[in-house]
Amino acid sequence: MTSHSWADFRSAEPDFADAVRRRFEQYKHHVLATVRKDGSPRVTGLEVEFRLDEPLLGMMPNSRKALDLRRDPRFAVQANPGPDAEMADGDVRMSGRAVEVTDPALLARFIGEVKPPEPFHLFRVELTEVVRTGLEGGDTLVIQVWRPGRPLHTIRRGNDDGSADAAP
């Protein structure tokens, strides 16, 4: 599956990218899924930092999630749903491949902006999918899906008849 940088995503769908970023920036902690050595999923808490013009995933040295990503870079990160069941701003998820940042200049810039506890691992994301799910008009479920090389795909599902209307 093709993956792209945050800049590619933002260039292709700027309004959607802004909405996704705002949703992640509402809360500090989110949920990261990685793949364990035995192939089973691992779900852990994580902070997503939008720095250096992209979302970055920082982790403690040799944490299980960092070791998972070094071995198998596939990930999904789900935005914190918030304090209640309303989720007025929708539900947002990014998935793809996490690539460890090793460039000393980029690491120095990140440290200068964030001041993380050191040492640490830092990963940038290569996106394969971004999804936002929310309600429209109180009773219509709206699912927006972006994948590299494709236009934003929107699906609307109403409560009245269970039908789905997929917009191109």
C-alpha cells in the first residue's frame, strides 16, 4: 500500500488535514496501536506532537511501542475521544508507517521546540489512511476517508433505513 507524508496529505486535502490536526490538538494523550513480535496488536497511550510541519510520535527509550515500530513500522493512532460520549468534533484516526527520525538536525530542532525528557525515540508518519467519523444533523453518520492517490471519500449513513450513501 502506498504511503505519503503529512505534507502530501495536507496538499491533497488541506481542509480535511486541518480538521484532523485540530482534533488531535484538542487533547494531549491519544491511543497508539502497534504490532507485537508475535503479530498481535499492542495498544498504548501516546502524545502526538505537530512540530516541524508534521505529526511526530515521541517515545521513551526502548519502550515496547518504540521497539514494535522499529521492527514493524505499521501503526494506527486514534485521537482521544474526549471526556464524554458526545464527540462533537468527531472521531479521528491516522494509520500508516512510522519512520524513526535519526537526522541530528531534525532531532535538535524538535528538542528545541518540545524539550522532551532525554533520551527518546522520535518517529514521523507516512500515511496510508486518515479517517474522520462524525454526526451530521444529529442522526446521520458521516465517514470521511483519505488514502494516498485518491480523492477524499465520504460515506453518509442515516438511522432511518440503515442505508449508506457513498459520495465520490
